[in-house]
Amino acid sequence: MDNEFIVGQFEEIEKKVEKLIDVLKSHETTNLELSNKINKLEEELQGKNEVESSYSQERALIRSKIDSLLVRLGDIADAG
């Protein structure tokens, strides 16, 4: 009787361990998917930051050229 009880307990433990292993594998898969998504989003963010930086530099250059032209026009108007 004791042996049957012990065997039954081991079987229950094995079932619980198998369930835990399945849960662990599921979480590992989910973690991998989330890590990949984070990497993708970080790459997208980096690309957007680069575009924004380029846009800001271009805007500053255009502003500088406009200011220079306004100064030249002001000089011409003052001379005339």
C-alpha cells in the first residue's frame, strides 16, 4: 500500500513538473518574441531620430540662408 501511494505521488510530481516545463517554454517563447519586438522598435526609433536630426539640420541651414538673403536685401535697400 505504501509503495502504491509513493508511486502515485511521484506520478503527480512528474505531471506538475511537466506542466511547469510547458509553462516555462511558453514564457521563453513569449520573451523571445517581445525581445525581437523591442529590438525592431528600437531600430525604428533610431531611424526616426536620424530623420528628425537631418530635418532639423536642413531647417537650420534654410533659416541661415534666408537670414543671409534678408541681410543682403536690407543692405541693398539701405544703399538705394
